[in-house]
Amino acid sequence: MVDAVVHAARFPPGLLRVDARPGHGSAPRRRGESRRERHRVSLPPAGRREILAWAFYDFANSGYTTVVLTTIYSAYFVGVIASGGNDTSPGLATLLWTLAIGASNFIVLLAGPVVGALADYRARKKRFLLVASAVCILGTALLALAGPGEVTLAMALVILSATAFSFGENLIAAFLPEIASEERAGRISGYGWGLGYFGGLLTLGLCLAWINYASGAGMSAAQYVPATLLITALIYACTAAPTFIWLRERATPRPLPPGYSWLHAGFSQVAHTLRRAGELPDLFRFLLCLTLFQAGVATVVVVAAIYAQEVFGFDSQQLIVLIMVVNLTAAAGALGFGHLQDRFGSIPTLSAALLVWVAAILAALVASEPAHLWLSGNLIGLAMGATQAGGRALIANLTPAERNAEIFGLWGFANRAAAIVGPLSYGLINHLWGDNHRLALLCTLAFFVAGLLLLLTVNERRGEAAARATG
């Protein structure tokens, strides 16, 4: 139920010390040299501290997804800020929430690949990441200003903060091929997602403590929810600091083609990548597969609390406790499936995770009392950690070495397309069928089934060979 990220505080000695990652040189590849050693820069291999610094960004930004997108603010928006719309049009508040999320993702869908290509050309992923983080933190804090009935202001700030958050997700993911060897991409991606779930737990725990105190003092949701947004912004700002102190940019700038502006170069590189899609058929097939199952994941992330609140009557404290428990199972899923992915391969592992998703959604559909939702929620957590970490690692292994940020921009493109189609389909079905959340959830189940069927057509080894040849 949470799109946050996860990671353990300690790792076995030597486990996180990996090979140096690529720059963008043009030297011919020596026999036996891997594609991630081909474009080497002078920086030493990424060590434990640097990998932890990378993973800590997941820890930092997870509070945003858990508090704003998944738990407290989504339910607050539907139940307080936009609740007046439901009096005249059942399901309108949920639809407005999904429209705001859809608008944010549409912006990132259009701009994400270009920003990624620009980051590749200029080797400034870290600088772009800093800007995206600052905007998201500011937007989150400003959400505290939107009170009951101020729907337009709330939607605008959600769009601003969610857009910046998504750009940050794309950019931090683009560092993965630079700091992790192909053999360890799965587990290191899992460490990142896993540590993030613990970051979500920290943020939710502090918010729960505040809500318990405030509600005990007789405050209403309109009085205590704004403070949770300030808590979230502060934790994000403080815990992202290690990333910007210790994570290093290993890419090297590429010269701008004559007569090109940076923007023109970015669009041209993306267009070039799309024209060469035939050279990387398994990468692009998996991107389509990811779009399908991520449509389901994105829907669960932004409507989970709404579903629990509207169908089963959960209050703020119950929602937070549920999501905190789900964070633990998600952390276990990310860490456990990351190791399984490196051992058994991405396709079998992701297939198993998608089967768990199907079981979790079916359990939520047939649930008749709140206790049943706890079973579904924990299955969702286990599956979410696995699919989020596994998908990112597989993209890393299918990506040509010198186009990391660009391809991860397309990864973000796929995620953003999914985050438009999934939640909006839920919101529209729920609205058109008179606030029918179960029917809307049935549509979400279809995304996971379709994604699983397409995943079975992806050939991981062939895709990795194509990435080496193209890079």
C-alpha cells in the first residue's frame, strides 16, 4: 500500500562494495570487459558509505508517499478538503484526487525522458536531483496551508509536489547502474526500497504520535493534519542530506552537437532511443509490461487509504497503524525478493510477486470486515516491495551503459503513464457507478493479470546481451 522505499541499516562486510560504474568514454571494449566497465571514469568503485548514501534518498522521500499519497493526506483530501463535492455527486472527491495525481504524472510523462537525456549529456543528475528534492519539500510544507473547501489550492500543491517527487525518483534510480554491478543490482535496489520503507515508518510513527496527542486534546483533523505535512517535509530535508554529501556523479559530460541547444539535444536523444527500440526489444517489452502492472501499483498507492476509509470506516489512527505494518512486510519483500532476483533471475521472481498481487487484490475484493483487509494489506506490502525493487533492477540490467539517465527517464515515463491510467480508471469507474469502490478495484486487478501475461514473453538474457551490444 505504500510506494515508499526500503533498506537495512547494516550490511555484511564487503557485501556493498561493488565495481565502479560507467562514464561516457569512447574507447573500444576489450575482450571480456563488461558493458559497465567500458566507460570508466577515474572515481574509485562505490563503497558501502556511498551505496548507503544512495539508499538513504529512498529513506528520505518515502515519507512523502506514505503521508501525502497513500495514508494521511489522501484520506484527508477526500474526507475533509473536497468532501462537499460528494454531497451532490457521489465519488467526486475521489475523482478529484485521482485527477490531481494524473495531472502530475502527465507532466512527468512528457518531461521525464528529456530531463533524463539532459542529465546524461551534462552529467548533472545530482544537481537536478537537488532541485527536484527542494521543490518537493517546499510543496509538501505548503500543503499545510490548504484548508477545508480549498480544493483548487490543494490540487495545485499536490501536482507541484508530486511532480517534483517523480523527477527525483527517476534521477536517483539512474545512479543505480553506476554504483551496482549487474550481479548485485537486484539486492542493492532492494536495499534502497527496503530502507525507504523504514523511512516511511519513521515519518508515520512521528505523525501518529502527533495525531494521538492532538486528537486527545480535542483537535479536529483540519487542525492536526497540517502539522503532519510539516513533519514530513522536515524529515525529507534532513535525511536526504547524506545523498548529496557522499553520492558521486560518475558520468562524464558529452559534447553538445553543433547547432543544438540543450533542450534540442535532450529531445533528439529521446527520439533517437525510440527509433532504435528494435535494437532493445526486451527492454521496451518490459517497459510496456511495467506500465501495465505499475498501473495497478499506482492505483493501490493513491487509493488504499481512501478504500479503507470509505468501505471499512477506518479512522486516521487505524490507517496509520495499518500502513506501518504494511511497511514492514514491504521491507521484507524488497530485501528478500532482491536476493531471490539475483539468484533465480528477474522474470521468475517478478512473476511470483505479481501472483501475490493478484491474491492480495482478490482478498480485498471479497473482504467483508476490517480484519480481512489486514490480510490483504500485508500481501500488498510483500508484493509491492518485490515489484518496485525488482522492476528497477531489471531495467538497470537491460540498459546500455552510456544512456542510464535517458533510459531511466523512459522508465519514469512508463511509471507515469501507469500512474495516470490506473488511478484515473479507478476514479472514473467509482464515480460513474455511484461510489462503487469494489467495482473500481476489479479494474485494478485486470492490470496485474495483463502485466503478468506480458512479463512471461520477456527474455532477460537476450535483453542483457542486446544492451551490451548497443552500449
